[in-house]
Amino acid sequence: MIQLILYGIVGLIVLYSLSVMYLLFFAKRTKSCPKCHSKVHIERTHRSELIKNYFGFLSLKAYRCRSCLVQFYVRKPKKSGQVEVA
């Protein structure tokens, strides 16, 4: 019984760490839509509660494309104020 609980806890830790790695490596660094590549119709939206609570330390900004309605996340720019180009 204790072994099953430990496997569940380890599984949750692995799932959380994989989610963090995904957001770190695949979050965009430029403000362009990943689907239609538009840079004109981009607007800021609120981050979901899941991202705020569990991944708040990653400093991601949520954006939505007004032309194709895709929501995506962009890493915050460096302190110099410029967005990194991937």
C-alpha cells in the first residue's frame, strides 16, 4: 500500500518536472502567432490559474491571436527590455 502511494507521488513529481521542461524549452520568445505567424493581431490575455499557481516562477506572458484565436505563451523579455529572437 505504501509502495503504491510512493509510486503515485514520484509519478506526480515526474509529470510536474516534465511540464516545467516543456514550458521552458518550447515557450516562444517572440510575439508572433505560432499558427498564422501574424504579428499584428496579438493581444495580452490572462494566464490560467494552473499556470499562475504551479508555474508562476517561469515568468511567462499569455497572448492570444485575434485572427485565428490561438492562445500561446511568451517568455518575458530580459531586463534590457528587448525580446530575444529564437
